Amino acid sequence: MSFTTYNQTVTSPQIMDWSLVKHLKKGKYSDVYLVKNAMTGQHQTMKAVPKGKRSDFDKSFYHETSALSSLQDIGGVVNLFYCENRLATHNFYIMEYLDANLDDLRMKNFPMTFRPPTILQLLYEMVNITEAIHARGIFHQDMKLSNFMIKFTPRHSQLKLVDFGMAATYDETTHLPSKVFFLNKPFSSPWVSKECAFQPSEEIVTIGMVAVHMALGIVPWYSPDPMRMLYYKTMFVEDPESFLKPYNTHVDAVVKNFVQTPYGELVDYNAKRQILADAYFKMTACFISSNIRAYTIGNDIRLD
């Protein structure tokens, strides 16, 4: 690989061994591009983070590349292929190309929402992914529908977690008050929103809140006023059934179990999986599977 063009910008048609195909999206800290690997011909994803623009941009690059480097053998995490910090204007990294995120699928199929069996299956995979990254001492800290993506294959559709720009290690989060401002994030738990130290339990609470977004297509506790949103969020976690009763989601009991996980409690991931498996069997008379494609039936939002 050549490293002779450090003065290239991210908009150059060719960056090292990758040619730009198109711009995919703009995020808070980065731009995401579809690129083609000149050596393999494969399409991949490039995330470009402006250099030296703001300190949190540099931190985002460090957090994401450090976390992904530690999680490369976990199937439910996006694969990192290469990272580079020697270009003049941007840091960038190359990841596997994934087909769609859950929020894009939701919006594309609006006003449809995910059917209860699919919600349970997706939650099952989210718990698997969360357990795997927690076992490595890493917390994602920004789980939401747009950060869960689908990789399509002929026989199997796999859920993958992306965007580790806010990721942190256990030591960075659990022994000190939160250094990341979570108050304005709709899916952060009430405790984390109050700047309590991040705990494994709070990622489980977040998964329960994400389930509500899948079931309803809305976030019932959302408010543009962060303090009001914290108030609504706290009310929701204390009594989720009162929020969900008008909607008849069929996953109310699962949501309640997840969002009422006690702060700081040691998470029993097997127990969470069993709750999901039991609910799925009761709903479908089938056993839950790791192939999420199996549940795209009827008028469901398709995951293939």
C-alpha cells in the first residue's frame, strides 16, 4: 500500500487503494462514503473524521478505532479493515459495507412498524452483541436503531452494531461520573442522563427503550427540552405499561423487564435471552433462531 499522498483530501477520487463511489451520509463527527477497494474490487465503507477541527472529533476517531480493533472477532460488530491518521485534513477508516440500518428500514416502510416476533428476534441478537462487547470491557453507549445494521447474505441476514464513536472501556465509565453528556440522548437511561457512572445494566435499559421505538415507530418520552425529556423518560421507566397500554405492542412485558433492570445490577444475559425466547415461543410456537431473516413474514418490515 502506498503512503505517498498524505496531502490528499477526503474528496479526492482516489485515496490510497480506495476509490470514492458516493457519499452515503453525514454524521455528527464524520462523513460516510461508499468506496471500492482497487485490489479486491469489493465495496466497503469509509468513515472520514475532520482532523484537528474539534477535540471531540479526534476523540471519536480514537474511541471507534480502539473499540473496533478490540472487537474484530465478534460477528455482531462491524469489521474494521484499515485506519489511517496521516492524511492532511482527515482521519479515516475502512469498514465492511452493510446494507441497511433498522431506522432506515423503519422510515422506508412508514407507517408500518416491526411486528412483535421480529422485535423479539432483533432484541435477542442485541443482547448477544451486548454481552459480547461487555465481556471485552467495552460499552457502546449510543445504541439506537440507526446504529444497528443488517448484512444480507443469500441464506442469512445478520445484525451488526456500528458507530463506536462514543464507546468507552469499563474503567473509563464505571468508576467516575460520566464524561459524556447524555442528557439530550433519547435512548440513554435516566441514570446515565443524570450523569451517573455508566454500568452494563444501562445498556440493557437502552435496548428496552429501542424496542419501544421498533414497536411504535415513535419515542413517547421524547422532548426537545432535555430536562423535560429526562422527566418523561423517568416516568416511562418507572411505569412503562401506562405508556404502552394504548398501543397494544404485545412486547410490553419484555420492555418492562429490560427498562426496569436495576441500576448497577450484574446483568444475567442468559435470563434476558430466556425471557425473549419464551415470549417468542408463546407468540409463534417456534423456537427463536439466530437467523433474523426467518422472521420477515406477512406484512412485516422485511430484513432482506
